[in-house]
Amino acid sequence: MEKKVAAFEARRQFGKILQDVLVKGDAFVVERHGEPVAAIVPVQVYRFWQEERDALFESMRVASETANMSEEDAMALANEVIQEVRAEKARKKHALEGK
């Protein structure tokens, strides 16, 4: 279960938060002034994200070699795709907030 917690409260109850992450598998989004700034997740989730990221970069490297594209061109293309994904997420978030 994902929970939100203010940064001050997270600092005061860090031991309890860690226990909830460890035992219950909870995830916490830490907010400062109502804005999310960090996440506390089970280490399995973190490791999964690392593996996914590494796999993505490896597939980008292979695609770059296959396409005979320079590293700079591949990074430019990747950054373009990242911006498009972020823009789409922002549009979806905005649409949900408008409901």
C-alpha cells in the first residue's frame, strides 16, 4: 500500500516507517510542503527498478549499435522519448485532477 507522509513526520517516525516497509511491504511518498520529494520502498522494488533500468540501457546500446547510430544521436533520441513520456504522464495527471 502506498502512503503519503510529511517530511517532518517521516523524520519523527522513521523507525515505524521502515518497519511498515519491511513487514507490510508498504511504500511511502515523502512530501515537503505538499510536494513529493522522495519515496521509501521495499528493497525488492528498488532492485527491480535497477534491473529494469539496466535492461533498458542495454537495449538502447544494442539498438544504437544495430542502427549504426552515434552515442550522441542515441542519447538525443532517448531524451526526446523521455520528454514525450513525461509530457504524456503530465497530461494524464492533469486530466485526472480535472475530474
